[in-house]
Amino acid sequence: MPLKLGLIGYPISHSLSPWIHDQFMEKLGMDGEYVLYEITKSELETTINQFKEKGMDGFNVTVPYKEAIIPFLDSLHPDAEKIGAVNTVVMENGKLKGYNTDGQGYVRSIKQSFPDLVESSKRVLLLGAGGAARGIYRALTNESFKEIDIANRTTEKAKSLLEVNQTGIETKILSFDQAEDTLANYDLIIQTTSVGMKPYINDQIISLENLRAGTVASDIIYQPIATTFLNNAEKQQGRIHLGHSMLLYQAQLAFQIWTGKQVPLDTTLLKLEQRLRGI
Ligand code: ATR
């Protein structure tokens, strides 16, 4: 049977997800469709009922419905429950189960690019404390690091991330000034705020003056693919991790939840990068 997949969100007309999932289906020789459902909030319930009638295999959920979808689901994976947001839904026997693959996708992508980073002597700094940071922080706390500190404009929001710490790994909450002063302590710095995103491509969340050579600077923004944050990290001899890789790995996990199959990402990662660079 051809796969019936899709994405709910608003606005989503420029989404890269149909391209990504078409690549996955082609790679695995599977037949199917991945359709965009750009809907308003009042259309959420009827759209989900239509999905049930249509016999969808699953769908993704993006901004602004990652939380609003939850009351319409029959069950939640513990990660999605704790994070309070769903980006992937699978339908089995007419029942809908919600997952959140953002954090795990991020961890898969960083392990793949920098396997030397994930070990018990390494220190991580997370910049930002929004929805994306929450998922990433939860997934990171399950890995072996020495500490994972969080810096955010609003300190209270940074503190609220501690609720999703799975292991009790050490975390300090910092101001951006403190983060700038102590930057040389970190092996991995993850930028999760919206600062530097198109069209404000010259903005940068903190100064990287104190970045240590060899530290990995990671940005989850992928438009532009090379943010000012990453360009400046490179000038300081930092190693860089581009945002499109989290996008692809969270999609790989979603596809695995729907089909049970793990798509190899070798060529797709490069193709997506070229697409974003307009090559
Ligand atoms: P997402 O789901 O993409 O993470 P979000 O939940 O709206 O989006 O979170 C946005 C993040 O970017 C937050 O950490 C936000 O900081 P606050 O918690 O202080 O609001 C951060 N952010 C957005 N604009 C910012 C700015 N101009 N300066 C500093 N931080 C900013």
C-alpha cells in the first residue's frame, strides 16, 4: 500500500519536509505521498478526522500546532509528554500516538558528525530555552557529558528546562554575559534561539571572542545555512555543525516511526545542504 504521510502547520508552503520524505521513499523504493496541510487552528479537529477516514500512516506537526495537537491524540511517547510538544504522529488501528523527534534527531546528528564529543569529560553550553531547546536538552541529558549549562535571555525560562533533565546531570543557568566570559570552558555550544534567522542574518546571540579553537559551534537555524554565529566560530578556529542536519535526522526518526525503516542519510544530507545553499 502506498504510504500516506503529511504535515500540519501554518505557514508551511516553503517547507522542505515533502522534498525530504520524497527522497526517503525513493531511497527505500517505497511508494507514497507526503502532503502539506496548511490549516488554521479551527480546522485542526476536522483535518485530523479526515486523516482517520483517509487512513493516513502518520504525519508531522509544526509551528504553531505542536502543543495544540495534543488533546486530539490517544497517547503520547514519554519524551513528547515531558517536553509538552509533538512533531510526529503515527496512526495505528485508527489510534493516534504523538512523538517528539527533535531532541533525539539533534543528538543523532551531532554524534554522527562529531563522535569524539559525546563523552564524560565534555562540557556543553545550550543557548536559548524555547521549545526546540527543551527537546534538545532532554535528549542531551541522557548522553554522557560532564555538564550541560543553559544561557537564555529570560532566566526563568532557562530554569524551567531543568524539569526535563533525565539523569540529574549537572546544569548551571547563566546570563549571556556569563556565557561569553566562560565560553572557553565548553566543547560544544548549541545555538537554539531565533537570532540570526532570515531576514536578520547579521545578528548573533553572543560574542564568540573567547571561543576555544576546536570547540564545536552548532546552530539549529538552517535559513541561512551558514549563520553569522557559525561564520564567526569558524574564524576563531571552531568546528561547525550546520542546522540542516537536525532537520534531516528528526525526519529520519519520524520516517522510522511510521515505517520501521531507518533510511541512510549519506547522500541526502549533502543534497539538502546544496539545496539550501542554492547550488
Ligand atoms: P523555538 O520553538 O524555535 O525554540 P521559541 O519557543 O519561541 O522557539 O523560543 C525562542 C528562543 O529564542 C527563546 O530562547 C528566546 O528567548 P526568551 O526565552 O528570552 O524569549 C530566544 N530569543 C528570541 N529572540 C531573541 C532575542 N532577540 N534575543 C535573545 N533571545 C531571543
